[in-house]
Amino acid sequence: MQNKKKKLALVITDGVGFRNFILSDFLKYANKTFDEVVILSCLPKEIYSENTNLRVIELDVFEETFKTWFFRKAKEIAHLKRHQKGNLGILDNLKVNHSKLKTTRGYATRFVYKLTSLIHSESSIQKFQKLQNSTFKGHKITKGYQSILKEEQFNILFFTHQRPPYIAPLAYAAQQLKLKTAAFIFSWDNLASKGRMASNFNYYLVWSDLMKQDLLQFYTSIKEQEIKVVGTPQFVPYIMPEYQISKHDFISEFNLDSKLKTICFSCGDVSTSRNDELYIETIANGIKENKIEKVNFIVRTSPAEDPIRFQSLVEKHPFIIWNFPKWQQVRAYHQESWSQRIPILEDVKQLRALLEYSDLNINMLSTMSLDFMLFDKPVINPVFGNASNALYNDQRFLGYAHIQYLAKSQSSKIVKDKEQLLKSISDYLNNDTDSIHRKNFIKQQVGISLEETNMKLVQSLKEWM
């Protein structure tokens, strides 16, 4: 019998989810709205004690069997094959997922590609989902999850990320017990260029009307009334006073020259942003050779990777100020180890200060463009690599659907060589005329104001109970 109390299960899947939902004001609204909120955590239980006194249930780590992996892979590749026409992001994903390895999984992957060339309808994808689900039946981890759900009697399970494969048995356990589930679409590029969700859910929370249309396009079994536009908690810490520091403290903390403007280059991870060293070197040399006015030059590396690849630049250009994100690895052994890194409060404050007090951001087409635009800061996106030069081909990302929206918006300067990059830096430092384009792009991509986001999100979950 369903519990009469309004009881929410908040499923935190990874470090970014921890940042977005534990370090934002989500819990403030959730605790007022529901009789009880319980955290079901894919991260170690002890990490929450400094931020909340909510009850935390640490979930056992699920590791895929070969059978589970096979049907998940078939589901994901069928989804990509179904939507590949005219979609460069998905075509890229198909190339990346292909395997030439002479291993069991290598041979199985090639078989999946052949099979899904013939079978990739929505009904076929749902059959692969059912077959994947069948591998969870009787698994000790699934039984453990079912015991938790029976005991807790939640009204709804809220998954803060729709993609990690290790959440699939929890979603299955909820389905078996006829418990409602809702999933938040994690990132601006997840629908238009990534693979299938980990499972089916009853309800979906999206950033914007644009993302809602993407969801309906790529998941034809989802009905419009099952989707709510709520914005994203990803950016909410930027309006929270507890994370704000003064400009004086920012200058002091980063040891900056207060008389100079500040450029921040934000790195992607090495899997997609392999030319970052070249872009940093180009800017550093431009400063040295007086092709750019004297500035404070800060580089923030990606929290998803060890910044060891930049060591030679650290030694070569001592005037560069390096901001290595303060994210802790809280569990070493995990099938997606990057997901087990969490930010400390100091890092959220440092990032917010970089966004607020930098005069210009440069990044290779990452979501950090949105972060800086929320503070109305100009953004430059360098992409020097193409199919015919010796560089990693990052210009191909210009064909991705979510990046095409960026390019059409004219909200950033996309530059393809050294001269364009240096000129754009000088232009923006002296005369920024793109503010209106940035504001329009933010309105398109992040459909709800940051002040309203978590209130709307929580209200939507309550309505679905």
C-alpha cells in the first residue's frame, strides 16, 4: 500500500549531480515540499554529512555482466542507427563506439552493429530494453534495491541523471514495484548527440522548450504531458550568496594584477578537447609578443581529468595562473571512475568568482560557454583542427546540432586559426557588442530563470506523485 506521506527518493548518481542538487538550493525547496526526502546515493554515504542531515542510503555498486552489457549496447547502437541521418553528433558517436578489438566484447560489438543495421525501430529498441531488464531479475544487487524500495515506500524516485548504465537496475526495481520514476536530462548535448538513456522513466525534466522538442524527437514513445520544462540546477549556485566572494578577495586569491583585465581559458577533457594545449600556448605567446594587451591569464582545467597533460606549459609559461578544480576522488574502483569525483565548497566559490570577475572566456565549444554567458561575459570558441591539417579535428563539432544553435546565435566568436583568435581577444577586450546575442542564447538554452529553477523542479515532482 502506498505511503500517504509525500516521500521523495533523490538519486544522486555522480559528482556533478552532487554539485547540482546538494550544493544548490534544491534541498531547501524539497524539504519544505515533501514530508521526507531520502538520498539514494551512488557515491559514498559519508560525503554528505557536511552539507545535509538528510538520511542517506548508499547503494551497492552495480557492475554489468556480459549479458547486461550486450543488450544495453544493442539498445544504444539501435538508437544511434535510428537517428543517424543528418545528425553528425550521432554519426560521430557511432564511429567512437565501433570496435576492432579481437576480444569477446570486440566481436560482440561488431555483431551488434550488423544486427542494428537491420533492426533499429523504436519497438526494437524497447525489446532490447526489456532484454536488458531481464538480466537484472534475480541479481543480488537488484534484490537489494527492491528490499530498500519496499521498506521505504517512496512516492517517486527522482534520478538526477538519465544516462549512467549503473542506475538501470534501480529503475528496473522501481518499475517492478510500480513506483513512479522521473529523470532529469543532465546536459545540453545529451539528447542530440549521445546514446540511449539508461532506462525508461515515467516523467522527464528538461532545461528548455528546445530540449523538450529534442526529447520528443529522439524518444517517440514519450508523451508531451510526461515532460516539464524546469531549467537546470547546474547554474543555480551562481545566484546563491554563500558562494559569492568579493572582487578584492578574487584578486588576492588568484594573485592578480588589479590594474589588468582578466582572460580565463577553460579546458575540456582530453577525450574531446585535445587541442587545448595549442590554444593556451597561442594565447600565452600572444601576450609575450604584445599581440594581446597585457592581461591576467588564468587557465581552469577540467574536473573530469588529472591536469598532468599541462605540466610542460606550467613550466614554460610561469605567468599563467592555473586553477586546478578542487574535486576529490571519493571512490577509486568504479566502472566510471570520473563519476566518483566531487567538488569541495571552495571550488564552487572559485568557479563563481572566475565567471563573475573575468573579462573574457575562451573554450573549445564546451558547456562553460553557458556558464560565462550567464554572467554576460564574452566567449571565444577556438577550433583550429580540421580534416586536412595535422591537428585533432575539433571543427567537426560545428556540425553537432547543439553547437549549430550556438553558431547561429552569434553569441560567441568561433575562430579557426591563430590570427582570428588573437584578433577576437583584442576586439572583445576593447569593444563587446554581443551582449544581446548572449542573453537570447541563454533564454533559448536555459528556459527558466535560476531563481525559479529548483522551485519549479520540486513543484513538478510533487504534481507527479
